[in-house]
Amino acid sequence: MMFTLAQHVEHAAEAAVAADIDATWARSLLFGVVDVGVVALFVTIMWCLYRLLRGPQLVDRAIAADTLGLQVVGLVVLLTIKLESLMYFDAVLIMSIMGFASTVAFAQYIARHGKPV
Amino acid sequence: MNATHIHLVGDLLAAICLSFGLFFMVVGVIGLNRFPDAYGRLHATTKCVTLGLLGFLLAAIFHRLHLAIFTKAVMTIIFVFIANPVGSHMIAKAAHKAGYKLWDKTLSDELAEDRESGRLTQPPEPHLVDEATRAANPPAADVDDPISMKRAM
């Protein structure tokens, strides 16, 4: 089912011409939302970096690093939508797994040595 | 209902899901910067960022109706929905154990109350203690402690 839909999507332009339907406005809307999303994620990543650098305690830095990892994952998803490529989507699962591993390591470090300042 | 309709509805659903995810991402980071203590920050970011990533991945699914994207996105959604709460819980528990203070106006700290009342310090499991130690220290049945009572029964 999915593969047949994907093959149909390849010929969507000719189908639109044949059926006299304009489907491009939804795509332009989606790409507009993607552009807004890239800017918004840039702002949130910068805000997370600010908390990462300034965070008064070690725990705040750990939380900011965890959040930052998932936001970079979201940025990769936006890249996949924008470039219409299947290539970069492999990075999503890998980066979420690495983010979880780093969170666990950070939590272990805090439990052993992370005395509050 | 031909391929162009599916194309249009898919892109529209993707735009809606993407807006949903973006809203939660931004709200999570605002919470990260505005809450007064680390536990409040965890409370804000974990749920919001998990939901935001859900919206992003649903948008990717709806945009490209492709089996490769669908499989990887569903795997990532399941993984993130399990792993992100677990990681945040680990950070919170480690911070509580390391002695990070709660905000002044926090109403209750039940984990600290349980630690003080000794309800969390349980004896080791019987099959983990070797024979000599068990013979030397017979387990004392603490009648006031509900967990030990349940264990003795």
C-alpha cells in the first residue's frame, strides 16, 4: 500500500494536470512551516546553549544537554522534509539513542560526584 | 480520490503536525529557562520535547508516504517515548540523591519523607545473602514497618 502510494506521488504533477487539481499550495504551506521551524529551532537551540553555559548547577547543564540533543534530532527531521531525501532519516534514531546514553552517563556522574555548589 | 488528493491531504496533515511539534518545542525551552529549580525544569522540558518530537516525526511520515520513513519514524517514536522519561527520571533521582535543593515554595517532598522515615532502606533480598550471614543475623520482623510485614508474610 505504502509503496504504491509513493510511486503515485512520483507522478503527482502529471495527475494534477490530468485531473485539473492544484495541490501545490499545501506543499508551499508545509515548506513555509518548515522554514519557520528552522528559525524557531535555531532560537531554541541558542536558548538551550545559554542555559548550558550559564546553568547555576550541574543538573541544569545536564537537562539542557538532554533537551539540546532532541532538538538537533528535530532539526534533522526538518532537513529530511526540506530536501525530500530518505538519506538523512537514519541519523534520527541514532542520535536519539546517543542522547539517551549521554543522559544516563550524566545521571550516573551526578549521583556519584555531583555535589550541589 | 486519486494520488493528488492523497498528496494534498498528506502535506496538509504534515503542516499541522509540524506546527504542533514546534509549539511544544518552543514551550519546553521557555520552561527550561523560566522555572526556578532543576526539578521544575525537568518537568517542563521532558514532556514538551517528547511531544514536540512526536509532532515532527508524524510530519515526516505524512509528507513522504514511504515505508522506509514510516518504519524508522515509528521506531524512533517508541524509543523516545520510553527512553526520554526514563532518562529524566534518572537525572531527577540522581539530583535528589546528590542533595540538590528544591525551590523554597515547593509544597511537598515525598521522597525525602520516605528516606527519613526509613521506608526506603529495605533489607537485602534473601537469596542474595549467603548462609553464614543469614545464620548470624536473623531477619528482625519490624511490626511498625508495613513493607517488612508484607515480606514476612
